[in-house]
Amino acid sequence: MPRYVALLGSINVGGNRLSMTELREAFEREGLEQVETVIASGNVLFEHEERPGEGLAEMLEWIVKDRFGFRSMVAVLNAAELRSAIEDNPFTGDGADANVHTMFLDGEADPAQFRVLVEDQAARGPERLALGPRALYIDFVEGVSASRMTGAFLERRLGRRGTARNVRSLARILAKLG
């Protein structure tokens, strides 16, 4: 059976507190197999019959909403897709692994909206941005905590929901995914 990772947004932030044990148990009750959490912030490895990632993402979003009462954007990737999210990020290897992120989006971003985002962000800070397939690549040059660029700012400008992980976390998840 194929193995996937689900990257959930809005977990353990903004009052959406959820233990990884509760999350794992909810996914197991819905028929996911070999469920394992990584880095206690909404990263879930699992096995499931082959199905398009969007279909799995919708199912997992429904589980979180139904069981825990809040909406979470979910990106589902296999090992090859996760590896690409690291390797295709133009800032990987150039910026610090803790500062270089891939923000997984719930759909393709409009290139015109991305250009506006880049212009708006230039006045806010030194962050570097690049657009990928269903992804936004970000180098938080001076660190995430020093940045004025928030997930909400990015989502509003792109018209897409997303969840971000740094390259270091993605590499750890990929190693566990196999």
C-alpha cells in the first residue's frame, strides 16, 4: 500500500490545540494504516490505498473538522513529491535550512497575484519568494520570528490557503517516510 505524509495547517496555533495521539487515533478510526506523527505539529505519515492526493486531502480535512471542530488545510504528498518540494525550492542550500520554507498551497497560485505579493513584500522585509507548482518557496532571510510576513498575509495576497514547513523538517519527514 502506498505511504503518504499529510501536512496539516492550523494545528496547535490560534487555539486549535490537538495532541498528536488524538490526531493519530482519529486517522486510524477512518481506516488509515501505519499512522505515525512526526515533529508534533501536524505531520502525519500513513498508508492508504492509492488515491489522488487531493481526494485524500479532502478526506483528512473533513476528519479534522468533524472530530476536532476546526478547519485545517491539508497537503498530502508521497515520497517523490516531498523530495521535489525540497529539491525544487531555489533557496535550499543557499539559505539556512531553518529559514528556508516550502508553503504547500491548496491549488495553483495565479502568477499575477504572486507578482503583486512580491511587490508588497519588498517594502516589508528581506524575504525572498519564488513560485512553484502548488507551492510558494520562501527564504526568511533573518529568521521566521523576525519576519513581518505572516501566513495570513501570504494567503490573502495569493488567494490560496497553505501550510509551510522548513527544509530541515521536510528532510526529517522524508527520512521517516522512506
